[in-house]
Amino acid sequence: MALALASFAPLSVSTRAAAARSNGAAGAAPRLVALPSRRPLPPLARKPCAPAAAVAAAEVAAEVVWEATGVPLVDVLMKCKTVEAAAQFSIKLVAASVGAVMLGSLIFSLLDKMTGGKLAESSGKGGFNPAAAVVASTLKPAQALLPFYGIAYSTTVVSALVQVAAIKMKPEFAAMCRGYNEEVLGAIKWATQLIQDTSELILIIGAAWAAIDFKNRVLAWLEAWLSSGSEGDSRAFITQLMNPISAVLSALITIAAGMAALSAFGINVGPLVASVGGLGLAIGLAMQSLAGNVVSALSLYTGRPFVVGDRVQLTSPGGGVVEGEVVVIEPLRTILRDNSGAPVYLSNSDVTACVIRNISQSGKQF
């Protein structure tokens, strides 16, 4: 027993001595057992940690850039028991789409004629009616794009029916394609997906078109309301103020429509949205002062503490005083002319932060 244990683990001195006395009493020569040597373990290999930026880049690269969104119409047609039933259902869908396009076009045409053709051209002057503005904004996009959407949807139905027939009649389809049935079926699936995505693109274009038109109507009404009772210089100032606001809103609508279009075609816009969001935050912080000046310009115009030609005295929170004649009020700055005739340029945010004393209106009754 002692010899067996000695082959696996080192023994204590007393155990080895007892084993030797036992072997000697039995008349057998004692055996020397070689104990296994203890070798130091090698140090653990440490893998360098990857930087966080590299890990994030790898995760972004691992994301799927494009993935087919699928065609729900194919799933609907696949539930039909036979190809004949799927064909009958497809005919009903095409007939319904054609009827809907014709009825929609007729309704919009009658609506335009009932208003004497002025609905699409109305700019919201006078009392602004949001419901009428929405209808007027959707009129032109619907008239222009509704037939194209009907064609795209009908083509999607036909392509989906061909795909379902190829799947349900696989032996006949394989014989017709002479061994290239998988390639042909893949092309049919790709065409069906592309046509459906195109129909969604038409809807996105129509929505963006209507949104931009509605934005133009709202800003036109706002400009007309602000310009009521104003002179030529004030009207020009309002126009200068509305133009950049309109451009920024149009850009935002266009970007949103582009994101929706890419998503409709199966392109993963998640990383792009994150990048645009970070870029938008940086631009927003950089344009904070610009936006403050524009808002201050609106405040100066709506409150009208002074107009062009008035002589004013501006006292800043720090105690500084500027006095002069108002030469021009721009969307970002106000220009005065001091007693020496030199122009003084002040940002609108600084003007609104000052205490304004209108010397020209000293005797005016309020």
C-alpha cells in the first residue's frame, strides 16, 4: 500500500520509515521510490486589452448594413391553398388598387374645382385654418404621385404572385428554368422586394412634399401676420428673418425623408442616425448664439421698443451706455450711428439684454 501511494504523491518521513520497517520485516529489500519533482508553473499569459474605440468600431462593423425588409404580400398569398386561389386574390387586389387610385384622383380633382383652383395656391393669409392647410398641402403631391403608387403596388402584386407560383409549383418551375430555378427564383424575390420598396419610397416622397408645402404655408401666414401694418423696411426685415428659418426646416424634413427611404430599402440607418445625432448636437451648440440672435430679432420686432430712425440709449447690465440712431435691424444684429457718425454694431441678443431708452418717443402717450 505504501508503494502504491508513493507513486502518486510525496510521503512524509514517518510514513517512508514505516514502509521500510514493514518491508524489512517481510524479508524483502526496500525500494527507493522516485518522487515527482515540483516544477514552477509558467506565468499566465496576459492578452492586451483592446481599446474601447476599437471595440466600438468592431461592433459597428459587425452590424448588418443591408437586410431585406420582406414582402408581407408574399406571406398573404402563400396562405392560399392553391395557385389559382392566390391568382384570384391578386386580381382582386389589383382591381381594388386601380379603383382606389381613380377614386382618389377624382376626389382631389373635384375638390380643386370646387375651390376654383385656389386651394393649392392659398398661402394661409388672414385667419389660418390648419385643416384647410393640410388638405391644400396634400393636394398636389397626391395628384402627382397617386397614379405612380397605384402602378407600383399593382406591379408588386403581380411579382409576388409569380414568386408564390414558383414556390408552390416547384417541379414545373424547375423544368421550365432548366436547372436554374434557384437563380431565377432569387431574381424574382429581389425584383419583388425592390418594387415594394419603390412603392414605399413614393409614399415617403409624397409625405415630405406635403410637409414642406405645409411648412411654407405656415411661414407665409406668419410673415403676413407680422407684416400687417408694416412699412417696406420692416417687411424686408421679416422676409430676411423667415428665409433662413424656412431653409433649416426644409433641410430637416429632407434629412428625415432620406433616413426613412434608406430604412425602407433595408439599409441599417442606426449608426448613421447616431452619427447625425452627434453632429446635430455639435452644430446646435455651435449655433446657439446664432439662434439666440434670431429669437432676439423676433422679440425686437414683435415688441418694437424702437424702429429704424429712432434715437435710442442702450444701457448694458454692466453699466455701459451706447447712444445713437437706429440705422437698420437685421436678423442677427442691429446697427446704430453714434454722435460722431460712426456705425455701432450690436448683436440682437446684446440689445435685448440692455435697458432700452427710446429718446425719439419721449413725448409719446401709451
